Amino acid sequence: MCGILAVFGCADNSQAKRARIIELSRRLRHRGPDWSGLHCFEDCYLAHQRLAIIDPTSGDQPLYNEDKTVVVTVNGEIYNHKELKEKLKGHQFRTGSDCEVIAHLYEEYGEEFVDMLDGMFSFVLLDTRTKTFIAARDAIGITPLYMGWGLDGSIWFASEMKALSDDCERFISFPPGHIYSSKQGELRRWYNPPWYTEIVPSGQYDPLVLRKAFEKAVTKRLMTDVPFGVLLSGGLDSSLVAAVASRHLADSDAYRQWGSQLHTFCVGLKGSPDLVAAREVADYLGTRHHEFHFTVQEGIDALEEVIYHIETFDVTTIRASTPMFLMSRKIKSLGVKMVLSGEGSDEIFGGYLYFHKAPNKKEFHEETCRKIKALHLYDCLRANKSTSAWGVEARVPFLDKEFINIAMSIDPDLKMVRRDLGRKEKWVLRNAFDDENEPYLPKHILYRQKEQFSDGVGYSWIDGLKEHAEKQVTDAMLTNANFVYPENPPTTKEAYLYRTIFEKFFPKNAARTTVPGGPSVACSTAKAVEWDAAWSKNMDPSGRAALGVHVAAYDEKPNAKIANAPTDSPQEIQVTIEKATAVV
């Protein structure tokens, strides 16, 4: 990941303003510690903090077309840049950067080129010939981007809101799949897939098509000129990413530079479910596995820094971001700069445990659509900013455009949990990789129940956060929360604590409005809470809140059951697995 900052229409274009832009861009240096760049043109500034992943020696930004009349600053990766260069035979490229193609595509195709890009990106482009500019964000919002307006009429764009919150009167999270054109003076969608309308699809399910699409999504993300690895929690999603990456590593550019053994990384409290499962998967795949431990107190000590970096007060995001933040620091200490991660699968396939209660396929599909549309506010935000805080880039193959289109075209009736048919959550994905001849994973890992990251690192992590908040926030403080924080007021002491920390760093009302709110259980949207009347009495984003569904609720002692423990016995779980593997 990199950090970008762009300002247009500044009333002041003095040396002092240039110094101010440099100062604000420096707030993003954690995202790109390798080099800094700045382009000034009249009242326009494009600044860049670079994390060098592709072409470390010559790919410094901003990037230009041949005569430097088109300037672009980019945060992200363009996986199909080689194919796109084939369409630009008449153009001369200055660098080996995958992002330089953006300047030339604009020159060739104008503003309509964005949908040609296959990757994760946020970019701002200035055309000095017409004194116009565009800004765009990738389809799902994997890379962050904010847009703001100054009192002097200036328009700002930045990878994180800490770079513009002081100088902008108002700012927003730039919507994914959109482009802003100064010519048009408005935001418009460039990404319009069939699933976005939420109309229920009726496509066929072909497990081999789904499997090949995911393998393609993983292999294209092995494009790197620096050391990399896979975040491996031992759950289905990260384990599949690791399994596919391990199989195809020998065919990638990464293999020629970094060898044949894949590195994997896991974090957790000692004895946590994820540590145990990840170690087993790593042994099965033969990866070079790195296991990191943290304590509840170490996590609590990091809370302020975590909230400063991830820029949200959402409870479940902070719970999961903290161990990821701590792990990323350890990963960077090993010299690794890029990791693959498993975000997005639960939104696409209805993997969260509350999906067990979906009343019909229409409600199921609409909820998956809502979840994908909100990813940029939750899991994408967490994965990107938790890793970028230490100069590490996270890539997410489940959020590949082509893969999403294939997965979201499947009749949702096949995605629904059907115990009578042996189908548990994400059955279509599990079945697609259930290969008896060349197994990708051990069977019990392939059919392991969903474990939310903030739970899987150790159940005492969430309990410890609640106990800490109980000591910091009084009953009176929570009683008056509606008056102190009238916009999106906190409803628990834990939420109140996070809100106070957030407000210390980002006190403007515009900052508050970038954070979503509303009731949720086990990471559901507010609409899905209606699926079970009992959920309104147990509002917590933890997967354990899906009472009667969660079957692996253990604390930091691996064999100790906790309250609201499994409703299925081990024998019943095994029968479910056997049924699932028998269904085609």
C-alpha cells in the first residue's frame, strides 16, 4: 500500500502551502516508508508516500505520460497491467511500475478507462492540458480513499482522513466503484455488476468453475518483487488462500525470486483456536510458519494507536484490528512487505453464523449484497489500515471482480444452510475444493465452522476488552451517552471507550459520519437482526452471539467449554461433515 494526498484549487500556492502539503503527506508515511514524491502545478498538488512492491528501483510516484502532461498518484496494484500495455503499443513507459499504465490509459481512452483495470486501487489524476482531474476507487473499496472540501474552495483527496481532517470543513469516505470528474463536478458509478441491484440470481453452480476462478484470483496476486506471505488463521478462507498459493507458487514470478516455500503467519493468545488450526494447516501444506502470541494487556495497551490508524470506532473492527495490527509489526520485522488474506468470503457466501437464520433465499442474497457493499467500512478498512500501519500491503483474492461475479451469480438457494442436506455455511465453496484425489486441505479444516477473527485469536480477548471498558466507563457516562454523542451514540461501555479515543484524534462531526452504526448481531446488518427475535436481547458483534449456532466456543484453554457452548455434539458435527461431502 501507499499513501496519496492531492489538493486542487488552493487559494494559496505559496512555498508555505507546499510545506503544508509535505507536512500532511508525512502523516501517511507509515503506508509508504520507501520514498516520497510531490508534483506541483499552479494551484494543484499531488503527493505520494511509496511502499515499493513492484519495480522498487524505478517506480517512484507521481507517475507521468510521455510528455508529463498527465500526472497520477496511485495507491494499489494493477494485476492486469501487462495485458493493458499490449493495448498501448504506441506509448513509451518510463518505469516498470504496474500503476504507470493508468496515465497512458487515460491518454488513450479518456475517463472511461477505469473499468479496464483489474486490481485494488485509489488514484488521483491531473490533466495539465485541460486543468481537469479525476479520482477513482476500486470496485469494492479494498484501498481507502477520502474526499474533502476546504473553506477556500479547494478539493482534497487522501488515503487516510488524518491527512485532510484538519484542513477540510467537510470530508467523506469516497464511495467504492465510483469516479469523480472535475469536468462533470460529480461522483458517478463506474462499477455496475448484476449483483449490485440485489435481484436474486438463478445461475447454475459449477464447482470446478468456482474453483478455477478462485485459483486465478490467488495466482494473479502472487505478482511481487518483494518478500511476501499469507495470513493464516486456520479457518476455511485463509487456509484456501494458503493452499492455492502453495500449489501455484512454482509458476509465479515470486518463486523465481523468493523460492518454493510459502511463508504463513498467525497471531493469537496462547492456546487460541486459530493458533492450533493454523499450525495444522501449515504442517499439512509444508509452509514456513510463523506463530505470534500476544496478551490481552498488550492488546489493550495498543488500542489508542490502533484507533488512530484504522480511523473508526466500530466495535467489531477494533476488536479484530488490534491483533492484526500487532501481527503486522512482527511480519514487517521479518522483512516481509506483502501478504495475502482471506477477507470477503463470508460476505459473498453468507459465512457469518447469523446466516443460519436466513428465512429464504431472497433475504439471504440481499444480505450478502448489503454486506459486500459495506466491506469498505469494515473488513477492507481493517485489513488495509492494520497492515499499512507498518508498511505491509494486504491483498484479498476473494474480492477479485471476476470471482465475485461468478460467485454472486449462483442461485442463493445453494448457499443457504441446509442441515437436512448436510450443507453448512459456505457449502458451495467448501464443496468446490473437496477433491478426494488431490485434497487441498484436511477434511475437518475444509469443513471447520466459521470463527470470527476477533474470536479465533482467543475468546478471552473480547472478554478482556469488556472488563477493561467496565473499569474505564462509569454507569453514569453510559447513561448520558445520547447527550454526549448524539450522532450514532454508543450503547455499551466498550463502544463508549472506543468513541472517546476516536474523538480525541478526530473531533470533527465529518469524521463521525464516516463510521457506520446501527444494531448488529454476529456482524449482521441491522436488517438481518429481524431474522430472530431473540437477537435483540443479545446485541454483540461476536460470532458467539449467534446463540445455538456457534459450535466451537472455547476460551484460551483449548478444552474448556464456555457459556452458550455447542448445541451439536462432536458426533453430530461429524455426521454433518460426512453428509456435506456426499452431496454434489
